[in-house]
Amino acid sequence: MQGKTYPAPAAVLELLKPITWFPPMWAFACGVLASGAPIIQNGLVAIVGIILAGPLVCAMSQAVNDWYDRHVDAINEPNRPIPSGRIPGAWGLYIGVAWTGLSLAVAALLGQWVLISAIIGASLAWAYSAPPFRLKENGWWGNAACGFSYEGLAWITGGAVMLGGALPTNASIGLAILYSIGAHGIMTLNDFKSINGDSQMGVHSLPVQLGADGAAKVACAIMAAPQVIVIGLVFSWGQPIQGAFIVLLLIGQLLMMAKFLKAPVEKALWYSGFGVPLFVLGMMASACAARVFAVSA
């Protein structure tokens, strides 16, 4: 439709990328579970927090990222809402700003700690995509920011919400940090599809810096190593069933990693679809172990 100056709702939803909301929502839920606090009594707060983590803060980060990546996307993925013109003018920026404000407003309703976490998450989202920081231009820094926001920050916030604003247990915080590190490798998987555009636009993702083979090896090591430590922790908490389950999940990942390493560019999406879910299941299993440990301590 020519002369259209505003985006259709379907284009806005596509810009906010619902498929990306799952990781922080899952991490928040893991934090809720690992807290050891009663869940049913705090169910409404937990649900609002999960919505905050996904449809609000994560969605905001996607809009901001697509706005500042519109020139790269015009090369890599021209059918995305902004480069295709389905999000016209500066509407991508407007949506990012509006979703930031909405996220902070909802966070404020959940208490001081949640508001602080939302401010940190929003700041990292803007620093990741927008100048002058634009952390995503270096794969080491950008992936670290994403991993911490999507996993660690969401996990710790979930625990704090359930504990009335108090910090979660050391066990829960330790898991949050370890899975944040592992998520750094997961973020690298997303960069294999855009090596060409990233190279042209000066985005130094790990596949650009290290080459596809080198980046794949680093990603696999970063994903696997924290899980080894998690397994040790879970067994040390006297939770052999959860520990054995995470061992099996890691073995499954290692088998798939071997296939991924042989053709990283071609198999990155495949590994994201089949290997990463095993990583995610391990998060919940470890959260269950931390909950039992916290309740019995």
C-alpha cells in the first residue's frame, strides 16, 4: 500500500520476534523454581515477571536491535520488517523507545529490585545495538551482554521476586552465572548466518574474527564447560538423579557438537534447533536441584 506511514500490527509483532522471548522467560522461571520459595502463593507475581522478561524487555531489545541493524539486515535479511519497508520511517525506533518505557513501568510495579534489573537489562539492550557502545560489533562483548541479560539477569530476578526482593541463594546465583557463560556460546550460533553482511558492515562477530571453524570450536567449549561445573555442583548438593540427567543431556549435546563442528555454517541452525534445547532442559533440572537443596538446607 503506497504512502503508508505507519506499520501494520502484524509487522510490529514480527519486529518484536515472539520466538526470541522464550530464553529469558525460561531463565526467569528457573530462578523462580530455584528460589525455594512457595510458588502458588506468589503465582501472580511470577506470571507478571515472566511477561516482563519476554514480551516486554526481550521484545524491546529485538526492536532496538533491528532498528540499528537495518543496514546490515538489508544485506543479510532484506525481508525483515524494517529493511522491507513494512515498518516505515523511524517507527522501529519509536517502538523500541515505547517498549522500553512500558517495560520499566511494569517493572516498577514488581518492586525496587525488579526495576533495577529492568534498567540494567534495558541499558544492555541499547548498549548492545546502539552507538556509541554498540557492543555487538565485537562478538566477545556483545554475546556476553546477551548471555547475561537473557539468562543470568532474568534468573536472578526471578529468584528475587519470589523472595520479596532479597537476593537468591548462592546456589541459584552460581547457576545463573554458569548458564550465562554457556549462553555466550549459544549467541555465537546466531552469527553464522550473517557472516557476509557482518564482514561488509564491520561487525566483528566471532565467526568473522575467528573464522567459521574457530568460532564453532570456541562456541562449543563455552557451552559445554559451564555444564560440567553445574554437574559437579548438583552432585555435591546430594541430587544424583538431576545430576545424572544433566550428564545425559550434555552427552547428547557433545554428540551433536561433533556433527556441527564438521560444517558449522551449514549446521549452526540445526544445532540451535536440536542441541540448545538440551542445554535449556539442563537449566531447569539444575534449578530443581537448587530448589531441593535450598528447602533442605
